[in-house]
Amino acid sequence: MKYLLSILLIAGFLTPQQEDFSKTFQTRQLIVVTSDDWNTTHGQLSFYEHDLKGTWKPVLKDIAVMLGRNGMAWGAGLQPADLNTGTLKHEGDGKSPAGIFKLTRLFSYGEMEARMDHIMADSTLFCVDDMNSAYYNQLVNTRGIGKDWNSAEEMRRTDHQYKFGVVVAYNTESVKKGAGSCIFLHIWKSPANTTSGCTSMTESNLLSIMQALDKNKNPVLVQMPAKEYSQLKKVFALP
């Protein structure tokens, strides 16, 4: 019933009676990424923390980001499933997932101090995007398992884009084959280059985010076009 009311509110059928986003999603850190529309390939990112007075306070504001080469599409996340309508994200579509997602781990080419769980991206670490693999949409180390895939991303790349990154928990808990895989916040190739479905930005901005993220505050990413986010704000009193 609670999610049904949220759906009706977001769709504009009810007068808002705001819920507490922090309590609903058990989070005190929020990253918001918005774009002009579903097809836009660039956007803005802001980072907020929930204070003791129940207010979202800005940590970082209006960071330029690049999105998937084909914009965004709804992807199953923490948002009500009934919102996932129209074009849905799928493997190879070149779209960044729109929705509400947990941020779970950091990765980097070297050691780093952080308040999140961290994994080293060396030459044996891969993210499997072969939907026929038992390890689809998982970060795996080839030192410990047998390879059963034909396609996977090398996490230690020859460029700098995965030098630092944040794992977005998209399609990770109840993995759906073909729904999309290997979604990260990472360093952009350039301000003009899109991604295959991730969200990218400058190294300095990404490091600022990674250093501020705290697993004890259960950080969450809210990512969607500005129009859809404005409706979500009415439900949850978001910034």
C-alpha cells in the first residue's frame, strides 16, 4: 500500500503527503544525478547528507557527469517496480539505469583509505557481462574461479577510467539475465565521451565523492531525468 501511494503521487494522481526518504530507504547519504530528458547523455550530480534535524545538506553540488551513449532507461532498483515502465534497461543498450540504487563498494588500482568496503582492481579482476555465465553481473577474481564466460570487463584497464570507481548495486541482488551489468561511477575519458551505461566524471570529483561516502550511512544513488526527479521530490521532500 505504501508503494502504491508513492506510485500515485509520483504519477500526479494524489496530493503529496511526504514520506521521509531517509527512513524509507534507510540512508543518510544521497547522490542525485539528473539529466534534461531520457535521451540526454550528460547530466548534473549533487551529493547530500541527512543531518540530525532531518534536512538534506549539500556536500558537493552541480558536478558535470556523462551518461550512457543512449541516455537513460528505467532499471529495477529500490523504487516501486510499477514505475519501471516504457523502455527498460537491458544488456548492451548503451543506457544508464534510472531509479534508486545502493552504492556498495569502491575499487581502485591501488590501496586507498576509505569508509566504504574496497576492492583492488588488478589484472585478475573482471566484471562479467556475459548473460550466459553463472557469474553474470559479478566482480570476480580469476585466481579463485574457473572462467565460464566469453565476455567480461577488465577492471584493470589500459586507460585511467577505472583507476577509481564506485559500484552501483544495479541488478545485483536478484540478478536478471540480460537486464544489464557492471554499472559504476567512474572517471570519464573526456568531457565529450559518453559511457556504455555507467556515470562518469573527472577524477578529482570522483575522489571527493569516494572520500565522503560512508558505508555506515548506507549511501544511495537517485538517478533519473529532471522531470521524474521533480515528481519524486514531492513524495519524499528531497533536495
